[in-house]
Amino acid sequence: MEYLQHLRMRSLWVVVVVVMLAVENGCNGCLEKERIGLLQLKDSINFPNGTSLPSWDQEDDGIDCCHWEGVECNSTTRQVIKLELAGKRYTDGEWHLNASILLPFESLRSLDLSKNGLGSIVGNEEFNGLNNLKELYLRGNAIFSISALNGIEILSNLTNLEKLDLSENNLGNGILPSLNKLSNLKFLLLAWNNFNGSIYVKEFDGLNNLKELNLSYNEIVSINALNGMELKLFKCLHNEI
């Protein structure tokens, strides 16, 4: 009887060790729907003939996509919470992103698509699913008008957003009133966007939590009543004021 108990205990320890090794080596990896979503995002970034993100391998099912380049997951839920994909598109032509590709990433908190030649985002309804998104970086792309962002409705749906970087996109003054729905926004970076003439504080009426605003490298001649905002940092370098 004592010998049988010893065998049971030994078998139990073997099971425990196997489970621990499985977790450590990523067998308890990212969610399958997010893995598929990442592969679709890779195809979109590389269209038509790019080769970036080689670690995102669809042939090896044993690789945990939480370990892929630019991907960070929650250590407990294994859901993707951060995608750092700045400068990953090396192919010619503008990139037109279908927002539906991002639908699987329900826990995504930070998304960086800067410097990828992004010309437009299609499907603003799909952005409704990114309720946990806190940071969005679209710096240095090829977005030349708010129409490229479906009249900015895509961004307006991200009501929990706290940091938005749209620098170096030449969007123009028309974007300003459309940002008012982002009431939780704390950091707004709008340098190099071809703003001109006078900027009025009413353009930012809905941004009650805004702490940092960067309007540098534009053609602004005056900013009216900005002292009504409680900003900790305001940058307006290299304008015509």
C-alpha cells in the first residue's frame, strides 16, 4: 500500500512538472482568434510583396504568438494588450488598413502603427470593439485628410483613448472639432499637420482631461483663449505666432 502511494505521489509530481513546463514554453499561448488576427494583420502590412515580421509564422502552430515581435500579452489571460508595429511596412505604395482585422483584440490597450505609409482606415464600425484602447500612435503616415479616417468617426469611437499621436500627417484644421468626443484624452500630439490661421479653444471643448497638447511645426498665426485649459505642457514651436 505504501509503495502504491509513493507511485501516485511521484506520478502527481510528474504531471505538475509537465504542466509548469508547458506554461513556461508557451503551450498555454495566445488565443487562437488573436493568432489568426495577427497573421491577417501581417498579410495586410506586407501587401503586396513585403516580407516584414518573419517571426509571425503561420506554419508553426507550437509557437506562442505572445512571443512574436512587437506583441505583448497579459501574463494571466494571454490576451494581446500591446502591438508595437512602427515602421514595419517595407513595401511600396500606401497601406489601406481594414479595421475589421483588429476586431479579435478586445483587450488591446496600446497600438502603434506609426511610419507605415498608412493612407486610410476602412470600416469605422469595427473600431467600436477596441473599448480598452488607451494609446494610439499614427505618427508619420500618409493620412492627408479626415476623409481618410472616415470623417474621423473611427477615432471618435475610441472614447477611452488617453494618448493620441497624429503628428506628421498633414490633416489640416478640419480635424480639430472632430476630436471633442475623446473626453478621456490626456495627451494629444498634432505637430506637422498643416494647421493654419487662428486656433480657438472651443476646438478642444470636450477634452476636459487634456494635459499635454503639441501643435508645433504648423502655420498657426494665433491661438485664442487657450488659458482656459489646464494644460501641464503646451508646445507650439515653429509656427507664425
